[in-house]
Amino acid sequence: MPNPKNPLSDPKTWSAETQLVHGGGLRSEFNETSEAIFMTSGYSYPSSQHAEDLFLNKLNGHHYNYSRFANPTLEMFQERMALLEGAEASRAFSTGMSAVTNAVMSQVRAGDHIVAARALFGGCRYVVEELMPRFGVASTLVDGRDPQNFERAMRPNTRLVFLETPTNPTIELVDIAAVATIAKAHGAKLIVDNVFATPLFQHPLQLGADLVTYSATKHIDGQGRTLGGVVLGSKALIEADVHTLLRQTGPSLSPFNAWVLLKGLETLPLRVRQMTDSAAKIADFLAGHPKIDHIAYPHHRSHPQYDLAKRQMASGSTLIALEVKGGREAAFKLSDSLNVVLISNNLGDAKSLITHPATTTHARFTEEVRLESGITQGLLRLSVGLENADDLIRDLEFALDQV
């Protein structure tokens, strides 16, 4: 048992690095150092009365009745994420998209209205623009770079505002604090997809968001091993709306995947900071190359929202958007000429990855919709990994010479 007089007895006082190694630990009677994997679907009860009290939520402490909505390994992951995010509670999901879908659907009913930034990952835009209207929830998409566009789109029945920042794949920014103020003035909830910034570099809840979502598949795992997602926020929102929908619809994270994500969290600061340092160097190289029309990297002075990025993000993240002169043919030639950097639509991985959004993550949209969001045929999205930064620059330099 921790010494109650020790100032470090409260995990909330720990730094992020310490939280990500020790936070949320639940040790069995064997006192294991590495978190246990509780690969079980159900649990037995000491008595019928205990079972009744458990299902009526009358018991305090760690009690479980079915792993679809409660499991010790998942609870460790959820608690560790909540500590890192500074959230009161969180729930884990099987994928990032199931986390986003739950966060959105849990906050609206038929007859409600959603305002969302139009620059979204393809799956997120599908949920807002196509899925929710099937259930009587209308949506309006706006250019998120100007907060006043959210204000102009609000209606009396607007119950939810949804955005991601930096955006996928164009690395645009949305002023979270400004949009949060607008949402609250209209009685709406704000959900922020914080994947690109990571919980290390941006804190949406502190800026006024109500819920934060992550694809844990990305930086949290960070090694291309498993899928996962998480939604974080106040205890009231998570334990009521989010948990109820999770419990009844079942997009549950497996205990094994939760364990893999716990292991990923232990090294998250080391990995993300190294990748971000490399990304900054690569952004400098690409910005000055004659075959690159422009780049987008939040903490690069060329970014049109540089001041907002410095104010809102502690660092520039691991993603770079680059516009290659020569359109699709040049973008394909560059990608195909790389040796160290792999072609893949994933991101946040230990391996550097590059993708052509117009033909992958946003391929289902019309050219008009893509161009409206800044996704041209020459746009590439680079996710910088853990390789040596100079090797990555040499790889990109060679590939650009082939264009």
C-alpha cells in the first residue's frame, strides 16, 4: 500500500511519464510487475445477492459482471488514459472509429443538429454527414479555420459540435477554446478528435471540450500491432451516455488489445517526442525544396495558423502534409521511389509512413469535396517514425530527385 504521507501517493500529482508507467495499476494476489491480461468473458459471484447488487450498481470498488463493458485489463487502460488526459473517466473501444461513432451518437437524438468542421478523416465525416441523418440528426459542415463559421451554423436544435485538430490530412487547425465558447453559449457539447496532436501536446478538455476521442491504433499503440479507441470526459457524460451505448451495442476492446495498448503507453512520451523532433527537421528540409509547392506542419513558421499552433499545441506533432509539384503523377513517383518510408494509410507508427489521401483515406469523396477540404492530387501525408532523421531526409531527397 502507498504511504498516505508521501506526496506522490496520488497518481494525479505524477508527471505524464510516471502516469504512463504506473497509472491505473490493478495487481492480483501474485503482485505481478507487468499488468495481467484477464482473458475472460464472464465472472462468477460469491452469492446471488452479490450478483443482484452488482447489476444494480450498488457495489463500490472493482467488481465485474461481463467483459463486454467491464474488465480489469480494460479498466487499467482506461484509468491510465484518464490520468494522462486529465479526464474524470474514459471508456475503451475496439477501434478509433467505434469510439468516434459512440461519442457522436451518445450525445444526440432524432431531431437534433450537429455542426462539424468539414476537414475530417473520411470515416468521421461519414458518421456526421451520412450516418446520423439516417436517424433524424441533421448536420452542417463548415470551414473550421474560422470559429465564426461555427457560430453562423448554430441552430436552436444544435446539440453537438465535432472537430479534429490538426485535421487529417491537411494539418489545418481549429481554435478549440473559441469553438468551445460558441458551443457552450448555444447549449451544445463539443467533441474533439485529438489523434494528430496526441494527449501529450494538446489538452482539449482544458480548452473547453466536453469529450475527447482517440484512435489508440495510432500513437498510443505506436507499433502497428493492434486496433483500439478511447473516449474521455466528465464522469457524468462517460458513465451515463457513453457507457450505456457501449454496454448495449458492444464495440468492446479485447483484454489482450488493452494490454498491448498499456504497454504502448509506457513508451508513448519517448516515441512521440523523438518522432516530433524528426518531423520538425524534415519539415524544414521539405519546405525549402524546389519540387515541393508547400508543406503544412503546425510549428513551422510557414503554417498560416502558426500563432494558434504555438498557443494551442505544446509541440508540432509527428505528421506533415506536403504538396508535390506535378500533381498525382509526381506524388506517386515520390512515394514509389522511397525505400525507408513505407506506403501505408496508418499513422503514429514507429515506422515512417506516407499516403496519398485522394486515392486512399478520402477516395470515396468527389473531387469537388476533396478540393473543398484542400485535398489535391499532389497532396501527400507523411507520418514520421523512429528512424534516424538524417536517413529519412536522404530517402526523401532521393525520391524527390526522381520526380
